[in-house]
Amino acid sequence: MALKTVATFDVQRLEILSPDGSYDKALLPKVSNDLLLKMYRLMVQIRAFDERAILLQRSGRLGTYPMITGQEATQCIPPLALKPTDWVVPTYRGGGVYFARGMQMRYALLYWAGDDRGTHFPDGNKDMIFSIPVGTHLTQVMGLAWGEKFKKTKGVALTYLGDGTSSKGDLHEALTFAGQFKLPAIYIIENNHWAISVPRSRQSASQTLAQKAWGYGVAGLQVDGNDPLAVYAATAEAVARARAGEGPTLIECETYRLGHHTTADDATRYRADKEVEMWRKRDPISRMKKFLTGKKLWDEKKEKKLTTETRSWIDGEVKAYEEFPNPNPLDMFANNYEHATPALIEQRAQLEELLKFKGGAKILTELPPVEGRFP
Amino acid sequence: MRTAAPAKTRTMNLVTAVNEALDLALAADKRVLLLGEDIGRNGGVFRATEGLWKKYGEERVVDTPLAEIGIMGAAVGLAVNGLKPIAEIQFDGFMPSVFDQVVCHLGRIRSRSRGKLSVPLILRAPHGGLIHAPEHHSESPEAYFCHTPGIKVVVPSTPYDAKGLMLAAVQSPDPVIFFEPKLLYRSATGEVPSGHYTVEIGKARLVQEGNDLTMLTWGAMTVTCQKAAAKLAAEDGASVEIIDLRTLSPLDLETILASVSKTGRCVIAHEAPNTGSWAAELSALIAERALLKLLAPVERVGGWDIRMPLFRLEQYYIPDADRVVLAARKALAF
């Protein structure tokens, strides 16, 4: 009889760029200056977009909206390590992810205004709709990755989950399969420390969320999620492993939700300003700016130009969003099946009758065209 | 049976009535505990548990990890173990996670244990749409639960009933799914007695008496039916009887059949898709037991047989007073 150690694990944490702009040269990912500048530009633009979206909501021009501010690095950077033909499945707090994948943000506004036309991915992208009941996508992403492996495409599937969602059973099943079948899947835990009012510390007694990987034979790593370079390096390595057939990776990115959960939430009810202020100092955007300035890639003149460009870009997106005609109520019957069922054909006619009852016979000719497929 | 209501009353909205019932239940019985996401420090996303965490402590008002299967399974275990858990699922659209527990275990443990064990828990969830909420926050999943044997399903539409039914659910020896219409949380106000009283589970509420047509409804649709009935009275001179079922399972069939037998015409109005809905069950029961009293086919007014659209079109998905009126006119003209 003996008591022997049969397995040991070390949970590593990757940090490359510090909040003060200093960095570890040996760990720097080998990327072009253009890509470094793109990282910065995307983060600046998505923050400005976030601020405008909140203003739109506050003035009654948008529905409930989930804030991104503080999480720009975890949102905008991982997609840059992928091809459009790799799958990406964001969470509902995924505006920055879709933006980095090239989606026009007028559609994000449209979605959060409660309009089904707001789901609109660029052609050629393998983007997936996000899931609002959290965690249900985790096993689906495993299936997407399985499909890539089955088809021998060398494609990968990358997805996100929050620290709250890491408590859901779905993650257990997703990682069990992904590890067992060595699937090209990448799971990024966007640990922003708060699941609405419940802190990370109350989600799990586990010391890190990254270490959950080891239970499933999955590679795991913790990353400073407010460090764009570390997020990029970790994702790129996971992508390379996945493409090489070495299996899945779980990356815990430690970041922080600087805003409320959504515009319907009031974070001052449950967390201290002091904590928020501490995280504000670890901002991903300001440290990237310091880094680029230090490398002589950035200066105030360029910053000013970016600010102006960003403002006019957002103005354009908001204008385009507001110019969408009201949705046609009949649109909801489109696309429910490849071919509409007899029941839906009958019910759509009933809705037409209702619309005529409300607005007169003329109403049907005045409605905007239905975009979706029917019957 | 309704216990005598204490004389003192207060005007309050439906969410405050729920809160008051939970407060009384926690105060009266140390075995009662609340569990769910954001129900503690934050007081629930609709503030249904506001102040209770502070008053009763974090061992009895428990912020759980974000895991609905965990919440539901824990509530089953706690209840079997002699406690009275009142679990909250934050939104109706998050309830499918708990189906395994509900369908395979919740209503079955009593009979499977030959009556030795029971699961007297309460599962609370907001219900229905029309608050301009994001996707999966406006669903009406009651039929799935009503279809499951061994559990009771309750949907109050007034503050009085919300408090009285919640306190009755606390006394229930069997599991109760307690839906709270989120549109009515703050818009429904009424007189509510202070102190403890119960509204019997399994008894419908007569909202208004009438002779020409019966409207069967529940949840926020009760208010829509009242608007429709007012329009029918004014424009058609029709006298409409409205019955708010309050409890969907077990059904108050006696009240339903008596009303339909009296009027001979029936409209069933609800928010869920019609196919396989609880309205379908009601329609079948009426056809089976009161066919010869009917003067017109039963009309069902529900959501279309498609998913709930995002909120800009929800007003065209969930029936409004116009749709109820049109259905009623069809029945009246038959």
C-alpha cells in the first residue's frame, strides 16, 4: 500500500503588457505593426460605440443593452487570431466580438432595439447567433469543432463564456467531449468578476477558473484579460494547437465589467466603487496606447484623427440604424421552416386580417417588404 | 377555502405582494429558505426579494452560483430533506434547464417512494411578455409544466391573489410552480390585507359576471380580456363573463363548466402558442363535458405557432384586446 501522487498540475498565468506600458520582450507575440494598430483601433471604437449605445438607451432609442466597457481586449482581440472561416460564438455581451469579425454595428443597435433584422453577419463568416440563456452554446460549439475535425478542414471553433456561466453543467459536458475527442475548440472564459450581482468568489471555490481544464484533459491557461497582447498570444497558441490536431484549450481571461450588467441593472447596489476604480487603472486601451506610443507607432495627432473618425463612424451607424423602416409584423412568419406549414400560412392570413382591422385595408400595401423567406 | 381576511389592508403592486408573502413565510417558519440568482444582496432582478437577505441572512436567502439545474436539484433535495425551499428561476426563458428535474423527478418522488417522501418546494419564475425585454425573457412555458403529473401550477393576476396563493403554496404538501406575470409586477395594484391569509390553490376567480360569452384566461391576459369585454359591452352590447383561472393545475373545472354551460360561448385567451397549449386542454375538456351546452365552437386566442419575436413585434404576437374582441365576435355571431 502506498499513497502516491498520480497527477500534478500547474496553472500558469500569462501577462505581457503591464498597465504602465512596460512589457516582457521575450513573450511578445510576433505580429505586424498593422495588426497592433488594428487592435488599438478596434478597442477604441467599440468603447465609443458602447458609450453611445448607453446614451441611446437612456434616451429611449434602444432597449435593454449589455455594456462592454472594460472588456475590449477579451472581445476584440481573439477574433484577430482567427480566419473568417473559423467559427466564433460570442455571448450576449459580444458586440466587440462581432465588430472585430466585421459586422456593421447598425445591426447590433437594431438587435438591442428588439428588431429581428439585427442579426446580420458578414457573408462568408462562420458566425453563430449568441444564446441569451447562458451556457447552452458550449456543447454546440463542441459540435461545431467536431464538424471541422470530421471534415478535415483544419478550422477551429472559438467561443466565450462568463465566470457565471462557468458554473453551469453545460461546460462540464462540452469540455468532456472536447477533451475526449481532441476537438479543435477554444473556450474563452471572460471572467469579468460579476454575474449580475454575484461575485466570482461566490461562483466556485476553485482557486482559478482556468484549472477546470485539467479535469477534462483540456489545455488550460489564465491570462491577464486586460492585456491585449497576452490575450492575442494565448489565443494564437490555442488556435495553432487546434489546427495541429492537438485538441481544445480553455483560456480564463481575467477582466472586469466596468459598467452595469445591462442598462436595466444598477451595479452600485452590490459592489464597491473602490473595486471599480482599481480595475479602471488596469484599462486595456490606455496600456495599449502607451505601448504603441513607446514603439513610435502612435502619437497625439493620430489619436485625434482616430477620435474624429470614430465619431463620424458611429454617427453613420446610428443614422443607418434609425433609418431602418419599422419592421413588418408579417416578417415574424418568415424563415420558421424551409417551407411554411399549412398552420403558419393560415395564421399569417389571420395576422393580415388583424392588421386590416387595426389600420384599414390600405395598411398591407403601406408596410415595408418582408425580407425573410415565406412560405 | 379562503381563511378570513384580516381587516387592515394596504394598496400595493403585485411584486410587493409577492415580497410580503415571502417575508411572512420566512418569519413564520425557520424551515423556509429562498435560493436563486441575484435574489440576495440585489433583491432579485425584479426586486421580489428586496430586503429579505438583510432581514433573514445569507443562509436563508441564498445567492446561488449561476446554475439553474443546481438550483432546481438543490431545491428538490432540500424539500425531500424536510425543508421548504422557495427557488427562483430569474426568467421564464431560463426554465428549460430545469426540465429534467421537473419532468423526471419533481412530480414523481411521492409516488415512487410509495408516499414515504414528498417534495413540497415552490419554484417561482416571472411569466409572459410585453415589457420590451430581450430575447428569452418573455416566454409563457406553463403548458410544459401543466402537462407534467404530480405538480401544481399557479399564475396570479392580482396582488391579493399573489400574496394569498403564495402563502397557500407555502402550505402545500406538493410542489408548486409559481408564475408571476412580469407585466403586472408593477402595473397591477390593489388592496392587500396585512398579515397571513391564503387563496386556495385550485380555485378560479370570477373577474366579472356575464351571460353571453365566457372568457377563460390567466396571468396578464386577464387585463387584456377586461379591456376586450369593455369594448364588447360598449360596441356590441355583449355581456361577458371573465374567469381568471389563477391555478392552471389542478383546474377548477366546476367553475369553468358552470360558466360555459350558462353562456354557451367561450373564448380562451393566453400568451403561449396555441398548439399543445393549456388552452387546447381547456378546449378539449369543454368539448368532452359541455358539448351540448355550446352555441358556438370554442375560440382559442394565443400566440402564433412561431417563436416569440424580439420585442418590437411582440404586440403582434401576444394577443391584444382587438384579437380577443374579434374571436368573441366570431363566437357571438356563430
